[in-house]
Amino acid sequence: MVPPMSRLPRRTPRATRPVTSPDDAGRTADGQVVCRKGPVLYVDRGGERIACSARGPGKGAVVGDLVFLEADVVTGCVPRQTELVRVDALGDRPHTIAANVDRMFIVCAVEPPLREGLIDRYLVAAHRAGIAAHIVFNKTDLFLEDDPEDEADFRERLSPYPPLGVPVHYVSALEARGVESVRAALTGHLGIFVGHSGVGKTSLLNALCPGLEHRTQDLSEQSGRGRHTTSHTELFEVPGGGRIIDSPGVRAFGLWAIDPAEVKKHFVEFLPLAARCRFADCAHAEEPACAVRDAAEAEKISPFRYEAYLRIRESLRASQG
């Protein structure tokens, strides 16, 4: 039996940069960062949103951080429960997207095309950080009425994930259909929307928070790629309970500070099989008598997920020389 991702022990990676000071030990947080625009941090302090600068360890604060204030200056953060980190645009430094989230909603859609490889990378990051993952398949209103196989194809492609403990929500943010299942999964949690540009994360936010009227843009018809509607990361209160962080869309998601040999630990369907491999340190690649590879070939586990594992492992090996 595959242990669901949501029930596995939490793994919290080390902070990517100092965000606390010894002087803050034992202090109670003064507020929480709800938005960051360049050097300006917007902090919710007892229901009041104030614009702040930062100094010292406070310069590393991100949306979701519980912070210490001196007047309107962020000086440091409470140690994080979780942090979501990716490789920055230059490919050689960490970029912390958000802190203290316990739900990740990976948003995908009919358009732009579904990319399971991106989903699998997010799942590695979520599992490593101890964040429970959900998949939200948006724009179901675009299913072709004259082609019933269209919907069946997408559902088949996403079918490997629920057995791993990763629920899949089928929604149409445009028609506010299926959104309540996302709201229910978010209630009582701090979540984050992540995913490819143009999949409708901001439209989904609008559906969850009627009246918010957050800006949205149409998918570019010329390129077929999503435009970056959201240019910064921001936290919102969701009516009915729960909070959600909307983050900018990405073209790719680079994993930070993961050893290629560690990746296998984050493909949870491998874990019950690994003990049956001939070698205790089996990488599940080309070793003989590999129970994981045998299971993939026999389609007892998803061969597509197995291929994704090999691609991620190889890309990390290549990037690390």
C-alpha cells in the first residue's frame, strides 16, 4: 500500500537565509507578511495592513512569515514551520516563494497544455517541505462537448495522483463550478496556488473570494502561453475560513538543494517497493533486480511517474555537474 503524502513525516528543509536573530528568542510575533513588492513588506498587524521596510534578518522575510517589528521596520521572523523554495531565475540561488503554508494547490488546466512533469516537480518540493499537496484542474468549461473522450483523457492522465494521497479537484473558475471542494480543502489552512502561467490561478482566487475583482488576463492566442497576470505574491483571507497565497505563474520549477540521490525519497509510491530491491542503496535507474523499475514496467505503479523520476534525477545531476 502506498503511504499517502499527507500522512508521511514532515521534512522541513533548513532556511535558505537567516531570518531570525538571537535577540528575538522567546518573542511573540508582531504580525504576518501578507504581500511583498520589491523591498516593501506589507504586514498584517492586528488587522491593520502596514507598509514596512526591513533590516538585518528581516530582509529575508517572505509572504507567510510571522515577523517582529520595530515601528514600521521588520527586524526578523519566527522560525518557519515550512518554506517553499525554488531555484531563482538565474539558476544558481534559492528563491523562497512563501513560508508557513501547509497546503499546496497545483493549478493546471486544459489550456495551456497539461504538463505532468511540472506537477511532479511541485510534488517533490511539497513532500520535502512537509506540505500537503492538492491538484486543481481548472477550465473544465473548455472540455469539448462534441468529443467526450477529451475529458476522459485528462482524467486518465491525472489518475495516478489520488492513490498517492494527492486529491484532484476538477473546477471551472469561470463558471464557479467545483470551487467549493477547493474551499473545503483550504478551510483552516494556509494554502498557496502554484502552477504554469495562464492556468487561471487568479480567476480561481476571484471565484473563492467574490468581490475581490483581482486582475485577470486572457491566454495569449498568438503564443498559446499564459501571460503573467500576478506579478507578486500576496496572501488573502477566504470567506468561510482559510487563507490562500496567490503566486506568479512559472514556465518551469527548478528544485533547490536536492541531491539527485534524494529524489527517490519523494516519490512515495517507490517507498514500499524499495525494500525488495537487490541493493539497499538502489537508485531505481539501471541497477539489476530493481523492484521499482519492475513495477513500472508491469504498470503496477505509473510508468509515466517513473519516467518523471528519471528525468528529474538526471536534470539535477546535470545541473550539479
